[in-house]
Amino acid sequence: MCCNDNFQERNEGEKIQTILDLNDISGMKFFDPHVHMTSRTTDDYQAMADAGIVALIEPAFWLGQPRTGVDSFTDYYSSLIGWERFRSSQFGIKHYCTIGLNSREANNEKLAEQVMEILPQFIFKEGVVGIGEIGFDDQTAAEEKYYRLQLDLALEAGLPVQIHTPHRDKKKGTQRSMDIAIEQGLAPHMVIVDHNNEETVKEVLDRGFWAAFTIYPFTKMGNERMVEVVKQYGSERVMINSAADWGISDPLAVPKTAALMKKSGISLKDIELVTYRNAITAFAQSGQIDEHDFVTVKNIDQSQKFESNSILRGGQQPRINKNSIIIS
Amino acid sequence: MSLTDKQAIRDLDHISLQIISRQLSAESLTWLKAKAEMVKSEGKSFQLNMAFAHLPRFSSKADINIEPEENKAVAQLLHGFKITDWTLDRLCRVWLLMQVPADDQDVYFKKINGLFTASEMNEQVALYSALPLFHYPEIWVSRCEEGIRSNIGTVLEAIMYHNPYPAAFLAEGAWNQLVLKAFFTEKDVNLIVGLYERLNKALANTLEDYVQERLAAHRTILPEIYKLIEQTKEKI
């Protein structure tokens, strides 16, 4: 039956109660190089920390609806290096970000001009590991203009670039993104091409770029397909991310995919490269990633001292029992 | 009104630089001093903005090594001020802020305020730590009040702990917010400069309500709250 009016019945039918089993990968560390934490809850942070995610990168992107003034961009960028970074540190996860003008909003040229003026104020901030996510959406002239200008900025600043490749006309859009990056003088090893699929990966790797894959249900890659990609293309310059945002997405995409890879017989070395090491190598070219910070994130970004004061003051967020009906 | 005089500020500048010089590599120290010269001479804020953001890459975030006599000197120069637990990037940033020319109040305000507007967490910590050292102290009151609204623990601590600015310049309402916020965010109120000097009836009343509220919720009450209420009664 296609159109069930009885919601109660339908919902009961859909209710799935299983427990996520990540035992296979317990003890492993993960790095999610693309996740929009601004649109996620503290439950997600907790689950990510529990699953072994020690650090992440939050690329600047659009907010689901267009901004109307430059101050909204200032506040957004500030929140990425301020409040969101703090929120993350409360769960022991080191938070980095990339800063840039996303492709959609590049089409509002009047605003884009103003955003370009404020970008230099943010790209040299601590923990800013690249310019991103930038590139094409509709592949308009305005998108190309601001993509090129931001590539110039990245080159000047010596920062890696995180490229968003378009959903529509993806293969050509990806090729064009790489062509333009080369034209603007960027070395392929400084460019992370994101949202790859089976159709784009070969050329991206052949040309020496980093190939990132977004494990995102329905619209991007599924992780069974990802396992096949790694089997076929190996782990060199390949990385995965969740790109989790406000849509139906999964902030545990990286550890879950690691578990699936392990079940599928992919070597631990390759899993480590794809889910942790390659992303660090690529973005550490910014000079802004220190792995020691993954361990000391609580001490550095939170209260400087734990010893002399209550654990709550400087320590992690208290854990609540989600399975209890008691809320105290 | 000012917390300290120009000579004391110069002395604090000197002590800070002394600590910094001891710990920075020769290369980093040269970089910092060159940037400071540029900050002193530029009309706009370009060098200041860049150097302020770039600084930890040169300074590191190691703890500072401060000598006991330096600690003592700091306390004498600026009552309540204490930098013992600072990191090197924080001290370097605050030292850099002390180099911003203050001849023109509007220009000075614009430069420092611009840093606040685009600041990340650790930059905010340095900026709020520097409140008692800024020129024209009255113009930073609303900024300080804004900082107290922060939810970031380290930022709150930069304002609350060993910082003589709030007690000296905040009006009663804002001061009381600072103290209440300290209790609500479980800060160590004993580190707040001027806590007992600035006791007042309104604060004691609110704290009494707070005690009742905690009792009703079956939550614990910090002994400091009772102490503050008691002391207010004795004082008034």
C-alpha cells in the first residue's frame, strides 16, 4: 500500500531498534575532515567521541538559506573559531575549520565582494587549516570568479584548498574545478577534491589531487560502494568524511565505514590512512595541525587547570544516561 | 579614574618582555619585536590583526616561567593582577596589545575593538585578560559586560580570575551578573578580584533566592554563597 493514512501503524512498522556495534574498531582513532557541527547536537558530539573521533574539520558553507548581509558571515566565521570550537572541546574533540565563501552564495555578487574583504581577517586564525569549502554549484560565471579569487588567496597564504564538487553535472564540474586550480597556480597536493564518486575518482587521483569521499545516505556515497572504491584504487591520497549537516546524514559515517572496511577484509593500514592519516597529512600542510592537541584538547581549549578545581569547571560535559526516564 | 599609572604600565610592559625574551627563540623574538614596531607605526590595523592572529605560531602555547620576584612585582604594580598561570601566547598577545598607540581615543578603540570582533577563543582570552591594561578604561565597560555573557569557560575565567578590571569599572548590575554567572558556571569565586569589597544588598538578595531555588531542587549549595550573604549582612 502506498499511502498509509494511519501514521501510528506506519511508524510502528518502521521502528527499528538495534544497537550499533562498533566493537570491531574499538580503540581506533578517527579524523572526520568534513562535518558541519554547527547543525548538530551535543548527542552527536558525545557519540562521535565514543566512536573514536578525536578531531574534525568544519568547512564554512551556506546555512540552508542565503545570508543577506556581510555581518552574518563575520558572525558565522567567528562562531567556527569560537563557540563551535569550544563546544567540541567539551567532548574532547579537537575542532579545526576551513574558511571560505561557498559556491551558492558566490552568486550574490554584491555580498560576495564584501565577504572577500573580510576573509583575510579569518584565514590566518589558529586552527584554520584551509580555504573551503569552495568551488562550483551551478557552475555560473560568478561562482568561477570567486572560486578563482579564493584560490589566489589560498596560494598567497600557503593554505590547502577544500573543493566542493557540484551535485549536478558532477564529472565535468570536477574536471573544471581541477583545471582552474592548476591554472591559478596551485599544486595538486595542496587541493582536496571533495564529494568524489566512482566516476570522478580516477582522474582526481591520476592528476595528483587528494580524493575525498563523503559517506552520506541517499545523495552521495554509501559505504559499501566506498569499500569497493578502496579495493580498486587503494588508500593513497584517499580520505572519507561524513559531511554531516542539517540533512539526513550521519556523523558516525567515518567510524562506521572503518568497521565495514574491516569486515570486508581491508587492511588496518589502509583503513587508518583513509579514516585518519591522509586527512591529517593533507590539511597539516597549513601548519595548523598538531596531533598532540588531540590528546590535550581538554586542557588547552578549556580551563587551563583541572587539578585545583571541580571536574565540571574545566572538564568534559557531564554524561547523562539516555536510557533513563529520569532527568535530573 | 585608572587602575594604575603610566609608569606602572611601562614597568609591566618591561616585566612581560623580560619573561617573553627568556622563553622565545631568537628568531621568534625578532619577529615579535619587528611586528610590535609595525603596530606602533601603522595608521590602520593590518599589521596588528595579522600579528595578533599569527602569534602562537611563533610563541608556542607553553606555560610561562615566571620568577617569584616578577610575580611579586606584577602584584605590586597592579593590585589583584596575576599572570602566573598564563601561557606564552597569551602573554605575548597581551604585550602586543600594550604596544598599540593610544594617542587618539577613537582610533585606539577601533583597533582593539576590531580584534574583539574577529577573535577566536584564545584571542578572546588574551583580549579580556588585557582589560586592566587598556587605555581609556571607561570605554571597555560594555565590552566587558558582553564578555560576561560568553558561554566559553576560558573566556569567563579571563574576565573573572585575577583580573582587577571588572571590580573597578563595572556598575553594580553588571558586577552582580559576573558573580552570579561565576556561581552558575561553577567557577572558583575565590579568584575573583574585589569579590568581598563589592558586596551589596542586591547581590545578597539574589543569592538568597538562589539558595532557596537550589534547596527546592534538592541541589547542593556552595559554602561560598553562604559566606557572601553573611559578609554582606555584617557589612551593611
